Amino acid sequence: MTGDEIFRTALESIQQGKYKKAIKLIDSFFQATGEVESLVKQSSVCFNEWEYINEISICEKTVNNHNSTFEGYLALSLVFKLVNNSERRLMYIDKASKINSNNFRIWREKGETAYKLGDIQKALHCFQEAINFNNKDPFCFEGIGLCYYYLDEPMKAINPLRKALELDPNNHSIMNHLSFLLSEMGELEEALTLIQKALQYDDKNNIYLDTYASILFLQEKYKESLEIFERILNNNPKNWEVSWDILAKLYKKLGLHVKAKQIEERLYH
């Protein structure tokens, strides 16, 4: 089935009260859409909520008007995950947790949703609760590491990210997180090894290339760093995929003052 067919079938299953089937369908969809699982992975598939608004409304009425179950609320939360509506996703996760809070899946889902909504302290608490039920889940350890980083506690972020990578050794997204953090702490050789390994999996990823270029800059390998930055710029990157401040410093180091000035004007005006 195509992604659209899976989504429609999941909605029909909820309308029929077949909540476990809907959860299984949506889970299989997410598993099929990515090589690695990561908290910060940009989803390549997101359905337009307004195209399915009638079907989703019927699903909500089905779950809310009958004997509400844990699986029904969880299924609805996953529907709203697919349409990128984090507020309503969290609402139904909370409803499910009132029925059963002793559940790894709920704390994991709640942690991810809180993170997406920018409530980092709550996300950290939820991921920590999740690993009390399952201490072998790399996603939750990645979440703990990233939460500590955004709470300005980078030293506490390292070990959870190492644990996440230990549990999922081929996860190049986690490699990039860890490489970036280690480079900020001056551990440049290990950072370089990790980002080079990540690029073996995905050599066109602008975020990974940016981490690589930044590490080369910190190692004072300015020409090599410039080559990578130019490669990124040729890829038509999104603004957040480039460390513009480091690129400005690099241009100055290489005597390219006009280019440095242009980037500084972009940064501060």
C-alpha cells in the first residue's frame, strides 16, 4: 500500500473501533519511511490535516463517544502525529496516560511531543520516565541527551548520546549529535571520526557537512573547511543548515573580507 492508502486504512480502522490495527498500520508506516529513527529527523511525509478533516472528526467521535480505551486515544495521538498537529497529539496522549501511565510507549510519545512543542524540561522528564520501563531504547537516550544540551548542560548530554549510539551503532543522526557536542568541548579528533562515519551513510546531508566543515575550521584546516562549506552552499541549503558565523570567521582567516562582511550583514541586520 502507498502511504496515503495506509493512512486512510488506519482512519477507517479507528472508525470501526479497530484501534490496535490502526496503531500497527501507523507504526509500520513510520518504520518504512526512514533509515534511522531520530528525535530531530525531518519527516519526509506529513499528511495535510484539512484534506482528511472529516475522516479525522469521525475518528475522534468514535473514540470519545464510546467506551474510551487506552488504544483508542493512542491511535488518535498517532493520527495527529502524522498530520503534524502536536497540540492535539499531546491532548490524546495525556488522555491515554490517565488510563495507563505505567507504559513505556506513552512516556516515549509524550517526551517526543513535548520536545516538538519546545517544552524541553517536560520532555526530559518524560524520556527519563520512559527508560525506567525500557532502558534499551536509543530514541529515549537520544532525547535525554538533546534535552540536556538545550537546557545548557552539555556535559550531561554526552553519556546519554553515547548510550544511544551503543544501542544503535549505525544511527548516523546520533553520530552527528555526538560529534557536534564533542567538537564544542574541544574533543576534535573523536568528533572528526564520528562525523566522517556519519557521512559514509549520508554524504549529501547538509547538517552533517556543516558539522564536518566546522570541525575542520576548529582544527585550523581552513582550505579543507572552505571546500566543505562551498559544497553545502552548492546544495541550496536551508538557512539553519549552515553555521554562518563560522563561515564568516573562515572568510576572514582566508582574507576574503568582502564575503565575510556580506555574511556578517546577513547575521546582524
